[in-house]
Amino acid sequence: MAAASFTAAKFLAPVAARSGGERAPPLPAGASSSSFARAQRRGGAHHPRLRTALAVSSDVLAGNKAAHAAPANPAVTREEALELYEDMVLGRVFEDMCAQMYYRGKMFGFVHLYNGQEAVSTGFIKLLNQADCVVSTYRDHVHALSKGVPARSVMAELFGKATGCCRGQGGSMHMFSAPHNLLGGFAFIGEGIPVATGAAFAAKYRHEVLKESGPNGLDVTLAFFGDGTCNNGQFFECLNMAQLWKLPIVFVVENNLWAIGMSHLRSTSDPEIYKKGPAFGMPGVHVDGMDVLKVREVAKEAIERARRGEGPTLVECETYRFRGHSLADPDELRKAGKGFLFHFMSVLTQINKISRID
């Protein structure tokens, strides 16, 4: 399936507009995004690989809102919506409790919270099967919760107890659970991407050589990492390898706009990360990472594409974290007084969306 088939996406909308980046050039007058895609496939892309792997965005192009507005309620049942909401609330409340325990001196070491990014974890991981794998970063608590690791087990790990998911030896940055196929949180930037690529290779080997995969297709691996990781060599090496071997993996960039305290716009030559996918022949997709229904819509297509054996996808979720890089940081990236508003904005948005679902 070509990148152009991503039904949730509109072509070449600007990623960095909300971040202060330069806006992409508009489409020709009277041309819809789908007609623009057909023109690109007919002859706009000179390299044969790029004819089937174009960068797309879920943002609505300026001036085309009436023609391309997304449906008010994407395809999700009330039960599914409640599951999504419950998972996001669990992640937010869990992280808030982690902050309380850290400041009380009950947790030690570095603790990196996920506040604000819950829609990414929930939108992707809740679509997985039990046999599918998740590889996380040092911001891994909520990924573990979404994959089904009991909250009591995750919290016990943070307290260093033997009842934790790693018997208290992993701590905050190294969550792991073999029964849930959570292959670990990794403390070093980009360290988990080669592990995820290896897991995807193993899934394809089981499917094609050992004939051990399930009837629904290949087992899928999700590789989560941040925007700062996308300047590292492992990222590019693994994109190349995954596309070369058509591995069943989805590379999920959680672009929270900050690499520790460095603005994303200052740390990379091209802030539109999703466009790096087509450079390796795979679809590159941008989605609003603060909207769980939009994330789920893009995630569903990327995961199904990988499960069918059609190769990897690079998905950039533009999101925002409401706390500092870790709890050891002073939280000075925003002006005083804005934290409370931003803290509840995404949750209120999701309540409003879910309440309109029949």
C-alpha cells in the first residue's frame, strides 16, 4: 500500500506551523490533495521509490477546510472510546502520583514523566495484539500501562520492590515485561530503535521461515522515540534496514518539541521529521499527537500495513509534555501560570469528543 492511501492524511501540510516553523507552499488553485497525489504518482516524483512513498500530514490544508474536514466522530465505538479515555486517565493519574512520591523522597534516580503525551501511547498501543511488541524510551511508564502491565507492578518497580515488573532492578527508565512483550525502556538516546528493528526481523523470520505467525498476519513492533533521537545514526540505519527487508515495524516519533531543554526547531536542519521516511522509500506521516482519535486512525492503517507485510511506516506525532525533561528539572520551559491550563487541555478535549459519540 502506498503512502498516498493513508485515508486520514492530507498531503504536504506544514508540520512546524504550530511550532513557529515555516509554512509549506500551498497546493495549486483548485487542486485537491488527492488529485495532487495522483499527479505526483504520474510523474511528479522522479525516483521510482518515491512514487509509492510520499510524506503526508493529517493537518487540513489552509483554504481547503470545507473540502477536507475530518468527520466529527471517526470510526470508533462507544466502548472503544471509553477504553481510550480510561487508559489516558490512568496514565495521567499514575504519572501525577509518581511526581508526588518523588518529591516525598520515595523514589530515587531520574524519573521522566509522560504528562501531555498520553494520546500517542493510547492511540497506538491499544490497537496491538498480545504478541505484538513495544520498545520504549526512558519515558516508559505509560507505554507499559497501555500494553497491559498492571499499574501495581509498574509502581512497585519505581519503588525498587521485588514485586516490580523487573523485580525492582530496572527502575524508572528500564521497564520490561516478557508476558506483555514490552521489550524495555532504554536510557540512551536511540538505543531502543535497533532492538525494535531486531524484534521486527524476528517476527518476519517466524512468519516466512518458521511458519509460526498467527492467522492475522505478522506480529508488529512499535518503536517509540523522541524528536531528539532523529538526529542520531541508529535512526537512519534502522530506517534503511527496515525498508530494505520490509520489516513489520512502525517508527513512532513522539515530537514533544523539546530535546531536554533545546527547542526542536534549533536542534535539527529540517524540523519536519516525517519527511525523512520517503527518503528511505517508506511512508512518512504527520499527525496531531494531542488528539487520540486522529492518532488511532493513522496508527490503525500503519499497523495493518505492517501486519500485511508491506513494510515500515514513519509516524510523527506532534505533541507536548507538560513537565520538564525529568522531575529533577525546574519546569521553566513555559511562563508561570500556563501549566495548569495546559495540564487539563488535552483531557478536556478528549471528554468533549467522547461525549459526542453515539
